[in-house]
Amino acid sequence: MKLARGRSARRACSAGVSPALCVGKKPPARCRRHGATRRAGCATMSRKLALLAGSGEKVPARILNGITIRDQIYAELKQELAALSGDGIRPGLAAVLVGENPASQIYVRSKIAACEQLGIGSWMRTPPATVTTDEMLALVAELNSRDDVDGILVQLPLPPQVDTKRVLEAVDPAKDVDGFHPVNLGRLVSGRAGLVACTPAGCMEILRRSGIPIEGADAVVVGRSDIVGKPMALLLMHASATVTICHSKTRDLPGVVRRADIVIAAIGRAAMIEADWVWPGATVIDVGINRITDRAEAQKIFANFPAKLAQFHEKGSVLVGDVHPGVAEVAGAITPVPGGVGPLTIAMLMSNTVKAARLRRGRGQTAPGSLTGVAAAKP
Ligand code: NDP
């Protein structure tokens, strides 16, 4: 039986359990987030479900505001940068932006702006779209050899004639602030401190700084890319969650997602995770960023969200995550799009740059972002 909605949600199912609680043939007897039985009462779950099942009133999820968390991290980074400055150290980030891809230009500009805001040194190198693999390798080698460059960011995607893997593997692992180098991925797998991919690291910061329990939680990561899904799953596993990784070949995806206390959506499909896929009270981290420009699609997704629809009509496009906006009425906590994971991705790039500057000078672990560090996450 699927989670019932609307009028029928007020009637008990054949197992004698309100359909809002009943997400399978046999409804679970315990709150899987807190371990309490339903009768004994789990405050978060009871409140959400009583309201869902009883009056039919919708309880909005707690919004996990990425901008607020980013600002906390920036405040911590500023303190660390001041301490480093006292020792004559100014961390620096070099960004390589190939060609004229407008989305890449926006991303790189916002990363450079963040460096300027924090007082981190920044350089932008802009090879033409016709650049060759050898030219890119020469550029990376030059940046590797510069002592004032602590972090190297190669904005993806690279043009098709460039061997992306060779270029990324040429970056000195000590300067690999994107965390894409196999050495850093290996460190993550084996639970050693290193530079961790920014978006998954940002998701961990959101969970930890919002007080979401991770240890023992059932976490479902939808997406298995090298830059989001895989490192995300590893970070959650190191933080002692029980992790399931889903992808395009997963059978009964809604059923798997429904078992999760924590859902991470990193799919690249607009509004794909629907409200009746999500366990009431679950935490949902929406990594997806999808720009909707089609009127019919906007009307379908935002049928019950007039403000978003009005935004679409005014601007001709609107952003949506991989999670349907209706999930906010079922989840216990959710990240918004925009303003959720996105700001944390840039914050973690800044944190990684400062961390790289310190580690390259033999100065050990850092405070900001250290919650994300695998070593810190292990008991
Ligand atoms: P990829 O395209 O590299 O990976 C997408 C993953 O989703 C794949 O593992 C794919 O499975 C899986 N997938 C695709 N379709 C389905 C489906 N129908 N059912 C189940 N799984 C499916 O994307 P990324 O990981 O790079 O990015 C994911 C999303 O996150 C995008 O929307 C991107 O824009 C966003 N993003 C946001 C960032 C931020 O800062 N907020 C940063 C980075 C990304 P399979 O492997 O089988 O093909």
C-alpha cells in the first residue's frame, strides 16, 4: 500500500494503521529515526503523523537553509584566515575556465567572488575552447609548481577534445580542492583525512550543523556519480549511517527511498522524488539544480505552488531540484532549491582551499569543515 493522500488519508488501512503511517504492507512498528515505538511516542514522528493522519493538516518541513550554514562556515574561515595571515600565509585558489560556457562562467565567477569576500587570493586562467590536452597539462603543471597557489580548480565540463581524466589526474593531490583526484578519493574510501569533494562535504555540513542524527540512520543516496553520489555515500558510511546507493537501474526506487531516514537526491531529473516516496518526517537533501523553461512542465510541477508558477511566468524560467516541491509537506526537514546545497558547495571549496594551504605547510586539521573530515566522523 502506498502512502495515501487527501480524503482517504484519514481512514485507517486494513492493518489498522492510518494510511499516512502505512508505507508498506506491514507498517513499521518503530520510529526508524529515533527507535521509539509509535505507542511510546517519538515526538518528531508523532507530531508529523498525527497531524497528517488526524486533521489532515499539512505540517511544513523544517527548512535547512544553506545560506545560513554557509555564513557560519565563512565566519569560522575568516577567523582561520586571520590567524594564517598573522603567520604571513594567504591561501590562494587558481580557477581554470575553458571556453565560453555561460553556466561555467557563472559558477567560476561566484567562486572567485567568494574568494574575494573572504580575502583568499584568486586567479582565473581562461584558455580558449580550442585548447588541447597537452596545453591543459602544461597549464596545470605551471599551477602545480607555484607556491602561492594552494588550490587548483578545473571547471567542468572540458571540451570534447580534452582528456578530462588526464587533466584532473595531473592536478597535485595536495592542491586538489575539488577532491576529484584518485589519491583523494582513495583517502576517502580508506577513511583517511584528505580533500573531499565539495558538494557531498557540504551536504554533511548541512546534516551535522542542523543536528540531524546520522549514526545508525538509514540513508538512501539516489545517484552514483564520482563527484556527488559516490563520495556522499562514503561520507555517510564513515559517519555510521547504513547506506543504500540507487541509480538508473535500481528496482522499485520509490520503495527503497521510502525506507530512508535521510534521502540524498543527486539525479539531475527535475522534481523526480515525489511526496509519496518519502517517509513522513525523513530528512531530504536535494542536490539537484534544474532550470525549467517549458511552460507545461512548470505547470505540472508547480500546480499547487502559485508563487513559483508566478515566478516562472515573470522570468520565463524557474529552478527546481530533483525533489518535488510537494515533498516539503511530508519530510521532517528539507533543503530548498535554490539556497540549500548550492551555497555549501562554494563554502566547502573555500574551506578546502584554506585546508590545503594549511596542510601544505604542515599545519594539521582545521576547524571549519572539519566536521566533514572523515577522520572527525569516525568514532
Ligand atoms: P550525473 O548525471 O553525473 O549522475 C546522475 C546519477 O543519477 C547517475 O548515477 C544516474 O544513474 C542517476 N539517475 C539518472 N536517472 C535516474 C533515474 N531515473 N532513476 C534513478 N537514478 C537515476 O549527475 P551529478 O551527480 O553530477 O549531479 C546530480 C545533480 O546534482 C544534477 O542536478 C546537478 O546539476 C546537481 N549538482 C548540484 C550541485 C550543487 O552545488 N548543488 C553540484 C553538483 C551537481 P546511472 O549511474 O545508472 O546513470
